[in-house]
Amino acid sequence: MPEPPSAESPPVRPAVTPSAATSVSAASAAPASTASGAPAPAASAWPAGFRFAAIGDFGDAGPDEQRVAELVKAFHPELVITLGDNNYPTGGADTIDRNIGQYYAEFIGSYRGHYGKGASENRFFPALGNHDWYTDGAAPYLDYFTLPGNERYYTFSRGPIDFFALDSDPHEPDGTNAQSKQAAWLKAEAAKAHGAWQIAYMHHPPYSSGPHGSTLETEWPYREWGIDLVLAGHDHTYERAVENGLTFLVNGLGGAHEYEFKAAVPGSLFRYQAEHGAQLAVATKDELRITFVNVDGVRIDEVVLRHEH
């Protein structure tokens, strides 16, 4: 549950500078990109560092989710985070293991499903989406996973990263706007964070050019609170935007059907929705590199953040 702010002074952290982000595929991208595609390197050829994968809007059992899961496993990540909509169509107990455990059981701690033994330590950290809330109280989701804190929103640290999983759905009892109890929790927890990088992730995107569009309630002052990167899903697209110097990434191409874009929002720099895919992030104390790769193994977009010393 939310904790009061620490009496300690927040740690002094170096400023974050985004390098020139690389858009490396334009075959099916919106006009924001002009470069040609490049094959993703083999797992052993990615830069050294702590490695995690991110998937969004994925829980729709079938060949599309299967291909994304195979891509994720080829990354050899330390852990997987999800950006919501883990269990289509209605977040039911009768579909959750088929939609999630069938593909990702090997990452899930305290696993009680039918697709293997699971992980000895949890390596799967989801965020709630609207489809997960369609069953009363998101009960199947909360029963299926063993997560930190109140399990709806929570923080954990691995490698050089402090992660903050948020619940952006209107059903969240602690609220979803910048004045909510949940937002106060994030501000306090981020102030206490000591990792090299702070990443917030959720389902409903603060900024999106997809059909769902931007979510005003989640447009929090993340940068002021010490967050270095924000990830979201909901729109079944991939998009990179920058607002107030902070990078926002939408990744909803984890398995559910793709969406078409609408008019680009201010700050949108790159848009893609032709194929499903996943993100691989590699982090050191000085650099955070996050790459969207489609299921054909093509590196679509890459963002590199670096600390100024």
C-alpha cells in the first residue's frame, strides 16, 4: 500500500540526455520515419547490460501472441514487464492461463497454471489494463500473479533500474489523475529511488496518435518526479513521442490485432503498426537503450538515454 514520503533528502541524480533516437524501419511506418530496416542482432550481439523485455496488449492466445513470445524468449531477458491487457476478452479466470501462462509461464513466480513449473523467482511484472478489469475487481489477475505492494500498482528494483508499475484504469480505487493517492505514492517512491534509471509503465498512454488517443488523467509531471522513461500500451501501435524533454513510448503490438493511426499528436516522432513485436531494453548505470523489434526480426526503432555527469 502507499507509504508516506521519506524524511530523507532525495538522492541527487545526473541529468538524462536522449541521444539521437534511431528509426531504422520505414517500410510500414508513418511519415515520421525515412530510414531502411535492419535485422535485429542475435541475443549475444546486443550490448552488455541488464536486459528486460516489454510487451503490451498481448493476452489473446493464438499465432500472433506465439510469435511475439518466441521473439521475447530469443532476447534472453532477465525479466518481462507488460503494458496491460494481459487477458482478453474480459479478464476471466477461464482464459487467463491460456492467454498468459501458455506463452510466459517460465517467467512467472509462484505459478499455479498448467504450462510447466514456472520460475523459481518471479520475472514477470504486469500492469493492469482495461480488459483485465472487465471481470469484477480484476480478481482473476490478482489471484493469478504474486506481485509486490497492493499488486495493482507497485515498485521493484532489478539491476540499475527502479520500475514503477501503475494502474491507469478508471476502476483503480486510489485514482489515476495527478492529484490521486496513486500519484502521490509514485512521487514519494520515485523520490526515494536510488537506481540509475526510473521507469514508469502503465496501460493507458499519456500521449498517443492511435484511435484511443492520449489519456489526460495519466499526464502526470513524471520528469519533475524523477522518472526517466514512460511506457504504455492500449493503442495497438508502436509510437515514440517526447513531451517536456521526456520520452514516452506506446507499445501495444504484443498479440492483439493492430490499429491504424489517427492524426499525430504534438511531440510524436515515430509511428509504426505494420507487424506485432516487443521491446528489448539494455541498461547500464550510464546508458539505457530500448529497441522495438518486430516479429520478422527487424529492428524498427531505438532510443538511447544517457546520463550527463
